[in-house]
Amino acid sequence: MTDLHARLAAIVGAANLLTDPHDLAPAVTDMRGRYTGLPLAMALPASRDEVTALVTLCAAEGIAIVPQGGNTSTCGAATPDTSGRQLIIGLRRMQRVRHIDAANLSITVDAGCTLAQVQQAAASVGRLFPLSLASEGSCQIGGNLSTNAGGLAVLRYGTMRELTLGLEVVLPDGTLLDALSALRKDTTGLDVKQLFIGAEGQLGLITGATLKLFALPTAYSTALLAVDSAEAAIAALNALQARFGDRLTTFEMISEPCQRISERHKPGCMPFFAPWALLVELSDGGEPAALQASFEQWLGGQDFHDGVLAQSETERASLWQLREDISDMQKREGPSIKHDIGVPSSAIPAFLASCGAALDAAFPGVRIVAFGHAGDGNLHYNISYTRPGNAELFTDEDAVNAIVYEHVYRYRGTLAAEHGIGQLKAHWLSQYKDPVALAIMRGIKQQLDPHSIMNPGRWL
Amino acid sequence: MTDLHARLAAIVGAANLLTDPHDLAPAVTDMRGRYTGLPLAMALPASRDEVTALVTLCAAEGIAIVPQGGNTSTCGAATPDTSGRQLIIGLRRMQRVRHIDAANLSITVDAGCTLAQVQQAAASVGRLFPLSLASEGSCQIGGNLSTNAGGLAVLRYGTMRELTLGLEVVLPDGTLLDALSALRKDTTGLDVKQLFIGAEGQLGLITGATLKLFALPTAYSTALLAVDSAEAAIAALNALQARFGDRLTTFEMISEPCQRISERHKPGCMPFFAPWALLVELSDGGEPAALQASFEQWLGGQDFHDGVLAQSETERASLWQLREDISDMQKREGPSIKHDIGVPSSAIPAFLASCGAALDAAFPGVRIVAFGHAGDGNLHYNISYTRPGNAELFTDEDAVNAIVYEHVYRYRGTLAAEHGIGQLKAHWLSQYKDPVALAIMRGIKQQLDPHSIMNPGRWL
């Protein structure tokens, strides 16, 4: 153990400074297995003060820090490099719910709380924390903040940015920024907390947050509806918004190739096949029967050629299971080139048509497996076949990406709607992002972290 | 005309460079008549390119710029100093609705559009732009963005920050930042547009914005309800949120002194008197009768000792008139020391009790006229009497403010919930705002505007 290790251990306790490769293993490789690093160590602080002490020491010694939450980044945003000189700081010992203010609809938590813990704490006082995504059992609030996480309920409740009222951040020089606040309105100067949301740990280490809560719905009504085209899907979205406003909490589009894959691996799971299946959920206070009756009445006036309206909690769960199984089912089909893209919802039909045609021209018979949160324009647009035998799938990745991103930006979209940039997409960012915006970002990095202590080697 | 005037006129046309004191008069004094400046001139550009040219010229010549929208700041944020060396740039010739995307629920406008113009443009395609405030006929979108405006519907739809998808900004060196976007989800780097929202024109001049729209409600149900205490008001707020979710779009509290003033100046306007009157509005898609029936049913299960549920559009309008008249009625009573404070909604009762007691101890018989957007914790808390004869009202302002703000910050509130800081509250900001946050703000100012061209002499 070096002197530096001893000083780090003095802050968190020897048991909470991991150096053994076996102990470090879960933290050094990213979730998708693309990146593996070799850290100096991993420190597990138990408090904001311990984080402050760690960052202050690292700043003095020029040791770079990689903040890590649940290690569920899909872009390698929380994996250290292989220099053996970077310290991972893991937040899993900081999982305290500090305060719930049910009447103000707010909750203050340590950044190491998992998303599921926050959801449960809110539910325990009859409130909803609405962020919802596949890894909610293991991803942590600090990571959700650092990627500005999205997920299944953005249409109604917004992304993590819109769910955040206040933040507590240890800055790269060890200074504590206490911007915790439970206010909905505050015009006292710049809203500095915005800088750290979506910054992927490059500007500071988030140790706590105050988040918005909502009334806990008492009624749900959930349907899987068949439409013939993406145009019809967007028309249905607009009609649902006009009739139900924000009671429309979920609007997911599932393409036919996606439906067929699910059916192949879980026979009988699909109640129908259609060019697009829409998973639609309404939620509300009040009596469940009243909401169900309104939805039924509305559906009666529409022209869906097929559809299922869940009549029980079991049926509702099985519709959701369909959606949640999609990623797993696709994995069983073999590898794919994945995209986390977004365009304005209104542009989804045109994007799908023109990008699909361009891909098919370049790779005849290309297989596109698309699904996603179409209510907010975010599609997971995966390519699982490019050439007979498919051996060259990943050889074709650059060519496929170039076509996809060209079409995304033609519709003023984004190449990273909810997964962030991390290591995986940094080179794309410099190619597609407005250089004026990039220059502002780099200036802020220079201001807050001139010695590049915080999560270096990413995109700032 | 100086050479500089000639060069400015060459950009916007001589007719659009105002130098005559008569032409300048509406722009040099703020709405409340507290500040009067003497500008070099006022330029009225017609396009983003003209703004860019103006800013580039000013940057080269070291001429400070005061961006001005509808000149409705209550804090003197858009009034030039008296040096005769500052150029006002007014946006009233930039009032183009650039694009409405009804299916994506978004609108892109020039920053000089009035709020009412944007509301109307949205309504013309069956959509709602929900920001709503007293000066909506004259305030401009650029000003709404620069103060992160709030108003009557924040409870449901959020402040201007949450309503903004993209911005176009001319930076202090004349560079154009094109951060226009109609995306709800985008994790490609820092969200640089956030810097300019609430910056009061100190970091750049906003020339355009893409804003969120919502489905246009087809049903409203509006009531004025009597409660005996602030505690009962907050309990009613929570109960309404639990039952109606975001159909609750307005929740305003009006104190009894406020009710009495209105009745004195408009006899018969108050249907009842109570410690607090609550103006509550629900809105929804679907049939108006269905919403009214739900609200009636809910009210039937509650214990309000008095109340009026509007039975027609006329009755609804008269309830809203009550709320909208409050500021005018108070003006007729004479001057008052005004506060635009916010605390967590749950802390409103404790704040009112403890701050009221402290003021009464310092100024026996003090008259507090409170009302506001209690659903988001924002109160307009005005003191209209401090001592017999009341001649010393403004002499007492510092002492009153010190008491009020001490209590506001005891409850982790804000001294500027929705009106901003401007010139009026700059000294309070340095006293009450966290110094770490202030240092970050000043660093950003230094980065973006090192020569202090943009709206100098405010709080950055």
C-alpha cells in the first residue's frame, strides 16, 4: 500500500478502499462489456464530508476521479482508464433518504440511493417519483442526474432535469456547492445546478439532490393498439393528448420486426401483429373504473383495426412485460448496432421512411428493429442484419452510423437522446454538435476543473 | 449624429435608431417608475443578423448593451444607466412566429413576440402555450426567458425554463449560438441554453426560442373556496392534487385583508370573506360537463365552510377578475413595500405565522396584504402600513425587508421567486445567495462576457 492509498484509507476506512482485483471487478468493466479499466483503487465514502475530503486530496495530488453510481452506463461513462492512476469513487454507502416533504411534493436523498429506493420512499408516503427505466433496481440517483436520464414516463413527467429541484455537489477543488432547494420558482441568479445535470461527472461529484414528487395515481388504464403506419401512430398520440392531457403517461411504439422477435422467443406473447403496436397507458387519481370507462369510450370512437385493453392488473402487467422484454428478446437474436436517437415526434414517420430507404439502398435486406418512447421522439433504432451471413455486422457499423446520424440531423434530432455520450460517442459529439455550444461547454470545464480532475478523457 | 450613431443606423436603418428623447421616453424609465436612464440610443433590429451586427459593433467599440423586451421588469432589469454610453436594443420589430409544429407540440418564435402573440399563435392550431401573467399583452418572450417568468400556471406547466426546448442567442462577442431544438430528450453534452434562462440579459441577447405547447383544454371548472387557515389551504392543495393530478392548473391564495380591499373598491365583488379564499381551477380535454361533475362530486365530500363554483363562463370570468384586480385595488389603497417571495408550499403556514408575528412585534398593527401562487410556494407579501400616519412606510423598508427575508431564508425560501433581481435586489442577492453559487455565476460571466458588454451593472 502506497502512502496515497494510506491517506485515502484514512478518509473512508481501510475496509472501504477497494484495491483487490476481485473486489474491484464489478466496477472496472462497464455494463455492456465494452470497456475495462485499471483504477488506482475504489473509495466508498459514507458521507458528503468524506467525499469532500477525498476530492480535496485528489485535487492536491493530481489524481483523477471517476464517479460511479450503479455502473449501468451504456456508453462507458463511468469506467476508468487503464493507467492505474484514476480513483473510482462509488456512492453505494450513501443511500440515505434525508427528508420527504409530502405536502411540498419533494424528497431529498443521498446521490447513492438507487432509483428504486427513491420510488419506494415516495410511495411510502403516498407520492410518486416518476422516473422509470430498465435498470432502476441498480442505477443510482447520482448517475440518473449525471446522464439526465429519461425512460418510460418522460412524455408526462419530463427527464431527470425537469424532476430536479436542488443539488449538492462537491466541486473539482473540493468545495461544496449547496444548491439543495425545494422551490419550484426561484429567480435569484443563474440556476447553477443545471450545469451538473447531464455533465457525466465531468464538472463535480453530485452527493445529494432534492427531487419533485407527484400525487400517486390510484387508477391506470393500459392498452396495446394496432396501427398501420407511423403517421397513424403520431395521430393517435395527438388525439390522446387532446382528450386526456397528462393522464397520458406512456406512449411506446413497437415495430413489427420487434413484435415478431418477441413472439419467436416467447410464443403467444403477442395478441396481434401490425406495422406498429402502441403501448398506451393513462393514469389518474380517483376511481379506476371511471378512468377505464373514459378510455373505453374514447377507443369506441377511434378506428384501431386491432387492440387489447387490459381488464385486470394481471393483463396490464403482461402488456408491460412485452415492452420490458424487448431488449432481452433482441439479445437472443444476436448482436445489433444500437442507436439511442431522438427526433421531434412529428418527424418520426419521415425519419423512418427516409433513413430506412437509405439503409436498404446501402445494405439490401437490412433488418431494422425499432421501438421506443415515441411520445417524446426517442427511438431505439437497432440494426441487426446488414449482409448475408451477417459476419460483417460490426465492420459495417461506421457506415450504418453515418447513414443513421445523417438522417437524424436532417430532422434536427439527436444521436444521444437518453443514454449520454460517455466514451462510446465522444467522437460523434465533436462531429455533430454545434461548435459554439461545444466551446461554451469547454469553457465551463476549464473554469470549474482547470486541472481536469473530474472524469477526464470523456467529451469535455 | 456621431460616427458611432451613423454606423449603428447603417445596420438597422436611420428610422430604427431612436435618439430623440421623446421617442426614447417609453424605454428609459422602468414600469414602476423607479429608474430612469440616459442611453446612447435605442436600436430596433429587424432580424437576427442585424442583432449580430449590432453586438459585433458594440463589442468592438466597448459599448454596453441593454437588451429590452416589453419593458415590464418590476426590478429595473432593462433600464440603462445615466452615462449616455449604453445602447438599448429593443426587439419589437422581431415578432415573427417562425414555425408551429402542432404534432410535436412545439413553436419557434422571434424573441420580440409578445407573450399574448405566442398564446394566440398556439390557440390558432388548437394548442396551448400556458405561460400566463399580468403583463402578457406587452411583455416579450425574450424578457420572459431572461427572467425565467412564472405566473399563474406554474403549478401545472412549470416556469419559462421548463417550457423552453431551444434558444437562439447572440453572444457578447457577436457569435451566434444556435441552440434551437424541438427535442424533449437530448443528452449530447451540457444543456448550454440553460445559462441564458434567468440571466437577465447579462450573458447574451436571446433572439429566438422553441417552446413547448400543450393540448388546448376544452373544459374548465373554477371555484372560489373559503378556508379558515393557511394549513387548511395547503391540505386542500394536496387533496386536489391527489384527486385531479395535473388537471389542477391554478391554486391561488387570497388573504382576508386582500379580500377586504377588493370589496372596498369594488363593492359586491366578494362572494364571502374568510381567512383565506382559494381560487382553484381545473382544466381538461373532453366534455366540460364531465369535469364540472367530477369537481362538484369532490367538493361534496369536502368541508369548505363557504365557496362558489362557477356555473357559466361569465361566472368563471368574474372569479378570475377578482384575482386579476388585486394589484390595482392595492394600488388605490396607497403605496406598499412589495415582496416576491417563495418558500416550499408546505412551509407557507409556518412562514406566515412566524414572519407575521415578528413584523407585528417590530411594527405593532402592521398591515400585511398577502396573496399569490400558493400552489408553487410563491407569495406576493406586501406591507402597506407600519406606523400611525404611515408617513415613514418607505423609511421602514430596510427594517421590514430584513425581517421578511430572515424568515424566508429560515424556511429555505427565495427573495425573488418570479420577478428576478435587476437593479432593485442586487444588494440582497450578494447578502443571501450562497457564495459558492455566486462565484460560479461570476466565472461564467467572465468566460462569456469578459469585457462586460451585456447589461452590465446588474448582479453579475
